[in-house]
Amino acid sequence: MLVDKVAEEAITRYLERHKVECTFVGEERGVQTIGEKPEFYLVADAVDGTTNATRGINFVSASLAVAPADDLGQVEAAVVMNLCHGETFEAEKGKGARCNGKRVRASDVVSLKDAVLGVDVSRSPDSVGRSAPFMRKAKTVRSFGSAALEICYVASGRLDAYVDLRGMLRTVDFAAVMLIVEEAGGIFVQSDGRGFSGYRLSELNRFYVLAAANEGIYRELASNIT
């Protein structure tokens, strides 16, 4: 939509104006070299939750992730902002995760019967069946419409896990939140348990993802995915 294009153009104009030399990876414009000697990769999702934004639902985010190489597993810094009221999540590798400057940690809930889950099955009938077993066992389920922000809620203990079995999420959707969750003590993997090292930031790949607050809730979730 137009809002996505305009937001991404605002980012690239800022980078060009301030002579930030990088390889920019965006949802709308793909891979773009800014400057003569790019020093790092900058992955941006300028608007995550476009439908919410166009419908006036105040759950919309923007995210940025920085890596020294074209490898999803090498993201070193990340930030996600709620565009509706400015709440900001951030992380640096090895330095923990923060929300508005205060340290955050994932929850210690280890059982689905006590868990609040974020689950997205929109536009994917097949994922409903795969998600049903763990949704039935969860205390409650939510779907807010911005994957990046929902995964940040896992990092901050507001949600105990987030699961997306649609196979629709791309690198730009979660490059930032992956680091934030891990630095908050959580787990971020593909639905089959594999990690993300070795996947190129500059390639369009789609994934099934699972973000869990801890090993206990991860294991119960994984055992209930069909």
C-alpha cells in the first residue's frame, strides 16, 4: 500500500541525506546500495501492521536491524517502535533487551495451560489445523496484527509465545525481533526447531516461526504442532 512505500522512502531519504553508507534491505524497494562503500546491512520494515494502520487500529510498528554481513544470524543491533504511541524495544548483541530504556525479560511461564499466546492464522486455512492443538491447550490466544510488535511482547513477558505457521513471514519482518527476543532470554526458531544462521538478509525467503519465552513453553508448543 501507499503508506508502506512512503514510509520506506522516508528511511532511504534520511540515509542518503546523512550519507549513511549501507546495503539497505526493505520490503518495498528490495536491496539498495546507499553510498559508495557500504559498511553494513540495514534491514527495515517501515510499516508492520498495514491493515491496522489503514483501519485506525493502534497496533502498528516499524523495525530496523543492523548486521555486518549478509547473514540473518549476524544481526548485532535492533529496534522496534510502536508507531501509534512511541513505545520502543531495542537490543544489542550480548547487552540484553530494553523497552523504553528499561531492561526486559521473557516470562517464566512453562505450561500452555497458563500461557497467553500470540497466533496468526490469517489468510492461511491450512495453518488453522496445524495450530489448533496448542491453541486448545493455551490459557488464551491473541492476534494483534503486527508480528514484530507481538514478538516484542514475548520479549517483555506480555505474551508467553508467538506462533506463525502460515509460511508468510520474511526476513524483513523478523530480523530485528529475533535479536530482541534472544537478548531477553527467549527462543526464536523455525517451527521445526532450526535456527536462522546462514540465511541471507538480501534474499526473499518466507518462514514458519516460533518465538517462545523459555525452553519449557517451547517444548510443549513444538510437541503440539501437527
